[in-house]
Amino acid sequence: MKCQRLFLILAIFLLSCSKDVKTFNKKKPIVEKIQRFQKDQNIKTKIPKQNHLDLYPFEEETACFFNITKEFFRCKGNPLNPERVDTSNPDNVKVYLDCVGPSKHGLPLIHEKENVYPILIDVLNYIQRKTKKRVVITCGHRCPKHNSYADTSNSAKTSKHMIGAEVDFYVQGLENSAEKIVDLIFDYYKEEVQYRGLNDYLNFQKYQKQTDVTTPPWHNKEIFVKIYKSSEGRDFNNRHPFSYISIQVLYDKISKQKVNYSWERANRGYLIH
């Protein structure tokens, strides 16, 4: 009896499905005709262009190197460096230990922010763009302890490296062409500064007084540029055999003040982590 009921239910279900299929097949699709006027024309569309996301500053690359930021100027001190002994005065032998490194202290505070003077970053990036070669910073910021360790000379005691206003560098592949790099620094002021209407920064002059280099330095209102040949200006940060260039900041365009070393700025003008 149960089997007969199941058979009857199944038969009714199949008959109902077959009716639905026949009804569906009998329906014809509705087709609407598109009417056009004689003057109608197809709209011409441009091929879409793919937009690329802007890179973060630390991702921007020029050729095979990164754009220079303030991070490239961090103090190169390292507590694992060996002690240095200054025996220039036998009656007063001094032993120097290096600092704990940039993990324990920051950059100088400039305009109330941890930084170096922006002109140094701008000029070095300009050189990279024009040469398509990497600028190697051998010495950026030096904390007072690393400054004493790197250069024991008396002249280094008031180094602008300690206040973020000096940089030493050479260009990879152009190590023996320092004069060409100086020409590019002049070009930077012709192109960048003149474009902004700061014509009083264009006039570079040769420094006439005696210095520690054989090539007379150049200076304008903002910076002082020196070339150190392979036998000049050697210290712990410049142990390489190449000529290198030093740029010192003389004038700050933002504050409109001269940039001078002071003990207060060198010893208390940077962050301690």
C-alpha cells in the first residue's frame, strides 16, 4: 500500500514538471527593435590608460638607487668600533671610544623637527638625477662623541656635521671627477633656485683665504663647497681612497639666519632615544 502511494506521488510530480517545460517552450522571447535616425553616429571612445599608484618617498627610485632622505645622514657611530689613540701630544695621550650609534640618538632638531638642512638633500638628489649614478654619503650627522672619535683634529671640534649642516660625499663611478660634480652644484642653482626667483643665491665666488685643501673652495650666500683630493681630509669616516666633496650650509633660507656652530646646538640639539 505504501509503495502504491509513493508511485502515485512520483507520477503526479513528473506530470507537473513536464507541463511547466512545455509551457516554457511555448513562450517566445520579446524582441525590441532599435530605431536610429539618419544623422546618428557612433561615439568614439579613447583607449583607457592605466594609472599607477604614487610611490612613498622611501620607495622612489632613480635608476638603481633610492632617493636621498634625511635617513641617509644618520650618525655612523658604532660601539663595536675599536678605540682610537691620539698620540700627537706625548704628554697628553687621549683615548677615544665611538658612540652607541643612531639606534640610541637621532638627528639634530632643525625648525623643531629631527632633520638635516634641506638644501643638502636637494642638491644630492639633483646630482643623482643628472648623473644617474649613486651619491655615496661618507659623513652626514655626527654626534659629539662620534665627531671626536672620527676626527681628533682641533678644527673638527666645531664641525658643522654635529648640527646637521654639513655633508661629505662622492659619486660612484665619478670618483675622480669631483670638479664635474661641483659644476652640477652650480647648475642646481641656475635651474632650481633661479626658477624660484632667488637670484641672489646664484653668485658663486672662490674663497681667497688659506684652507686645508689645495683646490680653492667656492661659496655663495647659502653653501660652502670644498674638494678634498685623495690625499686630503682623511678621517675615520673618509678612509676611502677617492676624492670627495664637502658642502657646508652658511645660510638658512627658512629662518633667514646664518648657520653657525655652537656648543649648545651640537651637544643638546639632537634627540636621545
